[in-house]
Amino acid sequence: MQKGKKIKKIQSENKKSEILDDPLAFKSLVISAILTGIFLVISLFLNGGIITIFMEKGIIWDVIDIALKVATILSCFFFSFVTLGNFKDITGKPVNWKELLFLSGLALAQTFRSLWVFVSTLIGVVLILLYLYLTQES
């Protein structure tokens, strides 16, 4: 009879230990979330047309403008993925495909005004996901 009580006690202790209590993990989560927000705001300003830096000054300036827009979108995507990964690591759950597709869709939704930005961002998102998949611990 006492064996049953001990097994229940051990199982309840294991469930409590699944949540990570590392203060550095929380700090990393907060920093990556702040960086995600900063890059999201910058990306929405640049891609929404609220701020125009290089306006019809030549082909080189157009390429720089597209590169700047893509870089902010990919930075937002990368840091949002890191934020999600940190949160899931703290709670002890894995990242699933629905969340991954949501973040990818959010990154691609920011490119609604330019085809070149969309294509470049799509290639960048695929490369980032490929990099993160190949470098994960198995």
C-alpha cells in the first residue's frame, strides 16, 4: 500500500520539475521578445510605406531598400522564433508545426507591397528554418 503512495509522490515531483526555473532563461526570453518587437515595428514602418528612405533614386538604391526591408523582416522572424523556442524550453514543450507555420506566415504577410521583398523573404525564411533544423540537437 505504501508503494502506491510513493509512486504517486514521485510522479508529482517529476511533473513539477519539467518547468525550468533558470533566471537566465527568463532573461533571454525577455530580451528576444523585446528585439522581436523592435524589429516588427521597424519592419511595419518600412514595408507599410510609412517611412520611405530611398525613393526612386536609382536601381542601386532600390536594391538597398529591398535588402533593408528583407533584413528587418528576417530579423523579426528569427527573434520571434528564438522567443518561441525559449518559451517552449521554459515550459518543457516542443515547438510544433502550427506555431512554425504561423511565424512563417507572419513574416511573409509583412511583404504585401513588393514581389521582390516577398521572394527574398521566402528564400530567407526557408534558409533560416533549414539552418535551425540542421543545428538542433537530436
